[in-house]
Amino acid sequence: MLQVAFIRENKEDVIKRLAKRNIDATEMIEDVITLDEDRRALQTQLDNTLAESNTISKEIGNLFKSGKAAEANVLKEKTSQLKEDSKTFGDQLNAKAEELTTLLYKIPNVPHESVPSGNSEEDNEEIFTEGNIPKLHEGALPHWELAKKYDIIDFELGNKITGAGFPVYKGKGARLQRALIAYFLDKNINAGYTEYQLPLLVNEASCYGTGQLPDKEGQMYHDSTDDLYLIPTAEVPGTNVFRDVLLAESDLPKSITGYTPCFRREAGSYGAHVRGLNRLHQFDKVEIIRVEHPDNSYKAFVGMVDHVKDILRELKLPYRVLRLCGGDTGFPAAMTYDFEVFSTAQDRWLEISSVSNFESYQANRLRLRFKNSNGKNELAHTLNGSSLALPRVLAGILENYQTEDGIQIPEVLIPYTGFDKI
């Protein structure tokens, strides 16, 4: 969440930058400042009351030592009142602090200065494109038809077992899925990321830490008995590895990667644009996460973008990179680049990765700090990216690599699959 000091010192700029998200944050920002002033006033009253009580307590002790018990007993009555006052001020202070925190949780991150204004994905900026779109043979099929033809993904079986949005991968389809996971992890490990196997269920504090709550409440699967949430992405458990951690400056950067199934309760509307693997309730993803010094986070951001580009080059998939507008940027992110692969059979772009810099927004929620060169505690910056989300990458491979007599396997994956064709 945003720091109160940052809001106080940059009020007009915060309001202006949040307007890029199509939010008029004036009232919320004014309320934050007012609540903070009230909190400070109560803190001062509490501190003064406690100080006065301590002073009188010392005086009472001296009076008893001097044999002035009557005077001491009079002051004891005053300390009783001061204790009641301090409790009242303490309760009011806690309530005001909780009200302030609740409001801060509702305010999204301010977009980076370079983020364009806009309302939706229509206003995103294409900043890079690479790769040749293949010319497919006549009668080329979308991936859901290919999956049925070659019996590698069974959507109907998944619907029977669980429901829509839970496909079953079979035979070479399952092996190709596993090959992609192993390839992505190896690429990330070779780039310096440490592999983690992470929990698939997280507690409420973890969801608040990375910004899924309260923004995405109702969009995640929730076990009310144990108050645990199925993860929407490995970003949540991976970033929470560093919750309540104080690092040395020399410890930075921290770079981790992990594969997890991911669960999304709200999978979107119906129609051809969400058929097959285009939109699922359960899907696999390999994530990269970084904790960086604030001075280095945007250099690291560029490095993560280049890393994803390198993967897509090796897969030889045509792709483009979009800088998201304010209205399409996720709640906790300061800047996000989306990667999209072109599906020739569907004649459309499919999102397959997002790389985001959250600056200090998540770190403030997580209380993730490092001790800087001046010996002071400072909030770190957090970043994460999909490297990669599998469903649409797999859809792109099936559709763009299809031939009249089967589906070729990208050369870089053959050592992982053990076969070169479906």
C-alpha cells in the first residue's frame, strides 16, 4: 500500500497519477491525510497522558518516602484518572489507525510516470513485436479442435470430473505440458533464479501482502473452514517468503522461481474468445519473482522483460509486448508489460505473460525492508513475471506448429518431450 508520508508529501501528484486509472482519488487522499492528522493528535494526547502519569508516580513515591501520605493519596486518585484517560486514548488511537489502514488498502498503487492514461486494453501501447506469423495449410484448426483430433486434451472429461475450465491433459499432451514446465524452470534457474516449491494454499495475511485482498475478494477460491485461499499465481506465496523480513543491503537482489498450478474462480464470459485453453479456472504457470534495491528495480524490470523475450525467441512464437494503460494495470502494480503470442488459427493475440514492478507498494504491506548504507531501514521493491503461463503458450504451439499430418514440436522442447511430433 502507499505510505502515508508519501501521500502527505506528494498529494497532488498522487491524485494526478491515480487519475490515469480513471479514479478520482481526491476524497480518499484527503481522508487519508485527515485520518493521519487525527491519529497523530491522539498519539500526542496518549504520550502526554502517559508522561504525566509517570511524573506523578515518581512524585507519589517521593511523598511516601517523606512521610506525606495524605498528599500522596490525593495524587494517586489523579493517576487513576490518567490511567483511564490513557486507556481511552489508546482505544481511540487503535480504532483510528485501523480505519486508516482499511482506507489505504482500498487505494491502488500510483502508476509510473510513463504509464499511459486509458480505460481498457484498447488503450494499451504496443512497444515491441517480433517473429514471423506462419502461413497455415487450408483447413487449419483452433487448438480445441486439434486437442480432440489428436486426443491430447479432453475438455469434456474435465467438465465431467469437476466442471468447465478444468481440462484433462492426456498422453503426449500431458508430456508436452510437463516439458514446458521443465524448460521454463531450467531457463529461469540458468538466469540466476533459485527454484522454490511453494504452497498452493495461503492465509489471509499473504493475500493482503501482495494485494489480492481486498481487491480480488470473491475472485479466489476460499476454504472458509480454515480461512485459506487457493493461490491465483505463485506470486502470492513466493513474494510472501519475504514478509516481515529485514534484509541486509548486500542480500539484494533476491530472485526466485517456482512452478504451481493456479486457480481463478472468475474465469470470464462465454464465447469463442474463451474457448479451450483461452480461459481456465485451473492452469499451470511458472513465475519469476525479484526483491530489489529501489535504485535498481527498473533495470531489473527490463532484464525480466528481456528474459521472457528470449524464451519466446527459442520457442519461435510470434509475439508482441504491450505497455498497459492505467485503466488496465493491476491494482498493486506501478507498471506492467504484457506479452501476447499470435494465434494464427484463431487470428488473434493471446496474453501469455505479465511482468510488473510494484515498487514499494507490496513491500509496505509485507513490511519487507533492508538496512541501507546509512544504517536505516528502507522498503525494498518487488517485481514478478509469468515465465510463462502455460495454457495460451500451449495453444499457440498447437496452432502455429500444426501441419496437415500432425503438430511439430518446437526444437528447443524436443529434449524435454522425447518426441518431435504429435
